[in-house]
Amino acid sequence: MRTKRGNGLAKNAAPWPLPAGDLSRAGFLRLAAGFGAALVGHGLAAAQTRDEGKAMLTRPIPSSGEALPVIGCGTYVGFDIGADGEKRKALAGVVRTLRDAGGKVFDSSPMYGRAEAVLGDLLAGAPDPERTFIATKVWTRGRQAGIAQMERSFALLRVKRIDLMQVHNLLDWETHMATLRSWKQDGRFRYLGVTHYTASAYDELEAVMRKERLDFVQLNYSLDDRSAERRLLPLAADRGIAILVNVPFGGGGLLRRLGIRPLPDWAGEIGCTSWAQILLKFVLAQPAVTCVIPGTGNPAHMADNCRAGSGTLPDAALRRRIIAEWEAGQ
């Protein structure tokens, strides 16, 4: 059984697949094109998985077309450590495991204590830094405070360019967005976006998605919290915004409740050997989702998560069955 991960729980459902009327024609075409690329990648990945056992699917970032591996790593809690040698060794194993599996997205924040500094230390010693996609956040009020905090992130992460800068939990987002756009134009950031982790913020998040041209939105989505299906995932497809999913395990409680149940017979049909893999593949079956970033400081958990990034994903019928079986057990 796996340890607790993430936070944030809700129980709101929306039908799958979404009715075609929920998407504009432009959004439908963007979604179809992106998912088509993912299916092509899936075909290649499935063949490579048979040969290598570890190829990971990728999906395109809509604003650029750059391929991004579908499994990443969040650094909340797990990377907030001191100088403990054994913990550092374990985290080095997490980094190595993700990169060896074909993943490269690491997501952090000044909110996560020492996580940025620890991640910077670990990545400084990792080979081929271009194989790493670093995402972090600004989490403060005021223009100058935001600038100071982001400059500190550059120093802690030991980089001259950050792949993705996000306004954390929409805090003072209008003030920070002007700086983000200027620094992106200057080449200090490659992409920009906003984040939140709770469905209670979805109205504000939707308004920002409609108003601003964003590369990424990070939000919560899981089997027991599917509110994002209603408007935000279709809107992201319509607006050409990549989606990073946090708390895909529903805050850890979801995994604990499922962990006492035997794996269903159909798990093998989608190549799953754990409940964590089932939950991650359930999220990735949404074509608007670009990458899932479950947090962990455990190399074994990282390896298990990575296995969800290759092979077959649930189709619409299996997604409905997964939802029905989950709800029947509550």
C-alpha cells in the first residue's frame, strides 16, 4: 500500500465523454489534433514498451507543439528536507527514476519550503540538463516582492532560464502576469501559467483562462474530484492551454481507500499492476490533460507512477465503469 500524497478532496461528477456542444469547433479541432498526436505517440510507445519496458507517452504543449512526457513529479512535502544524507539519496533516486523512464517535468514552488533548493542541488548533479523541464511558481503579493521571489527561484534552482513560471493559487495574478510576460519575452521563461488546487476556485480560474493568453494551467483532477470536466478542461482545449494535473490521487485518501480492495480483473487490460497506475491512467484518459505531476519522495513510488505513462489508456466505456465501481463502493 502506498503512502499519502497530495491534498484536496471533492465529489462532483460530470459525464464522460463531454457532449460535443460543450466545445467550440476550434476547441474540438485542437483537442482532436492533440489527442491524435498522443495516439500516434501511444502506438510508438506501446511498441517500444514491449521492447524496452519503459517508454513514456508524450503530448504536445498546444502553444508550441513541444512534446511533453505525460508523467512528472511534484515536490510538495517530499522535497522539503534538510541535509539528511539518506533522504537526499532517496530524492536523487526519484530524479533518476523519472528521467530514466523518459519523464522530465519537476514542479516546485517557494511555498514548498526548501524544495526549490533541494531540487536545484539534485538537478545540478544530473546529466543532460536539457532533459529536464523545470516548473515553479510565484507566491506573494506586489510587483517588487514577486520579482525578488522569482530571482531567488533562479538562484535556488541554479538555472538561467525556467521552463514554466506559474502564479501560485492565483495570488495577485494580475500584478505578476505583467512581469511574467516581460520575462518570457526576454527569454527568462519559456512558458507561463496559473495554478490552483481546489474546485472552489474554479470560477476565478475560468475567468483568468478566458481573459489571458496562457501556456499552462495547473489544477486538481482525480477520480473522486472530477469537477474540472465540466468547464475547465473543455475551455483549455478551446483556448489551446496545456493542463498540468496536481493531486491525481485525491489527496491520498483515495489511494488509502482503494488500497484495501483487490485490483479489478480489467486492470491488466490497460497494463496496470497497482491502484496508483489506474488512477493516473484514468486522469490521462482525458485528452485535454498534458501531464500529471503526483508528488513523491520515494523512488519506488516514482517508478510505479512512471509505469502509468506507457501502454493502453482507458477508453470511454472503461472510464464509466471505473467511475461506477468507485461510486458503488462509497
